[in-house]
Amino acid sequence: MDESLHIKYRPTTLDEVVGQDHITKSLGQLFKKTVPHAFLFTGNAGCGKTTLARIVAAELGCTSSVSGLLEVDAATNTGVDAMRTVADGLQYQPLGKNKNKFIVVDEAHMLSKSAWNSLLKIVEEPPAHVYWAFCTTEPAKVPKTIRTRTHAYELRDVRRNDLMDLLKNVSKEEGIKLDKKSLDIIAKESDGSPRQALVYLSMAAKCKDPEDVAILIGSAEGTAEAIDLCRMLISGSMSWSKVLPILNSMKEQNAESIRLMVVNYTAKVLLGTSDKKKAANLLAILDAFSEPCNTSEKMAPILLAIGSLLFE
């Protein structure tokens, strides 16, 4: 399975875009006419702003740096000098077959006031071959002088049902065998973001039940190996020879994240049991993993916690 599902399944055409019909229909009609020279795509993180900008660019023949596509990360290029460098490079048409240049400015709200001012003239009076797309989660920070010169689109959070359809389709393509409840947990926790849904799907691909999916997604640092460790701890049949391979597979992971996974998993199971013997075992696990891990000690605190359960 490709670990970067959100990249592998990134839409490249309007038909592939999930949950933004109000925009894809409008753009589809626009492509039949004269395409505007400036776009503004707004909406929450992961809903498809940059993806739509790239689709518009592709419609104009700009699919890579070679064919005239330039992507600028405004979060790291906030100043006027960076934007002047971009603007100065737009005066002449590309030498290749495609004569257009398309500039995607991501995180556009991060640009300084002077950087915006340096772009005003070329956005207001762009050369015939120059097109812009500004993408931002904070449209109020884009100057009105720029906003009024763009074709603006506000992306919505994608509905849960649409995310479910996406997850089912990708799971089928990738051979991921998660049940409907697990997929629903992923869709719910993705907060309307197709990108986040596919990131979570990658994380949860090897989970065996919805409970594991919920716990794994609840910890951004969670891994399938941490789930295996939790299962072994709770099973009551743990041995050093059985747990050692799991610990070796986790030795590069953050120890505090592993501890939190164990604590959260164990607490969830404890709240669901009425068996006194099992509850006593679960409480012993919580006690062994109760102290936060010092990052400088790496895996030592995890080894000590497991040792206390096995050998004391």
C-alpha cells in the first residue's frame, strides 16, 4: 500500500474533487469561456484549495515548473523581496510549447503588507500569459485591493457521507479491510477534510477493529505497533520473548507517545470491564505507565514499565 494515500489520490480533474460541487460546476462553466487571471480559494485546511488551483493551472497547460507552474509557499516567503523576485520573473513568456505562467500562492494570508503591495499592479494588470491563484484559510487577511480583483471561491468542509464514499473507494483500491464502523470513525474525526481522511486511513489500515481505530486516531503519534503492544499487555499472556520484537520495531518512536497510547487504550478497556481480576491487571498497567517519559531517556521508561509488569 502507498503510505501517502492523500498524495496518490489527490484529484487531478474537476470530476475527481470530493464535496465541492458548487465550485467544480462553476469552474467547469468558466473553462468554456475566458479564464480569469486571478483566483482566490478559501476554506479550512485540507479541503482542496491548492488542489483546485492546480486543476485550474492544468487547464491552462501549466502542470509543472517546466510548463509554467510556480508554487510559492507564503509561510516561508513572506517578504517583499521574495514577491518581487516572483513578479520580475513573469514579464516574459516561457520558451516551451505552453506560453502561460500560473502562480499558486499557498498560505497567502502570511504575506506581509509590503509583499501584497508589490503584487498589486501585476494582479490588477497582468500580462496576457500570467495567471494567479491565492490559497488561504484566512481570507480576511488578504487585502481588499487583491480580493476584489480575483475570482473568489469558498470551499466547504466535506460532508461525512462524501468522506465515507471516498474512504470506501480508496480502501477497495488499496485492499484495506476496515469495517463500516471504522471508516465512519475516520470520516467523523477528519473534520470535513479529504486529505486528513486519507492520512487517517493510512494510519489505521492495519487495525483490527473500530476500538483500535479510535485509539490510534486519538493519538497523532500512534502506530500499529503501539496497538500490538497494548493488546499484548492486556492479554495477560505477555512474555519477554513475545514483547521484545514489538519493542525493537518501536525503538525510533517517541516514548511519551507510546506511553500515552498504552494509558489511553488501557483506560478505555478498563471502563468497559466488570471482571475484578481483569480490572486489577489493567490498573497495574496504568500504574506502571503513569509517569511521563523524559525524552533524553529514549525507550528506557517503556522498558522499565514493562519490566515491572513482567518481573515484579
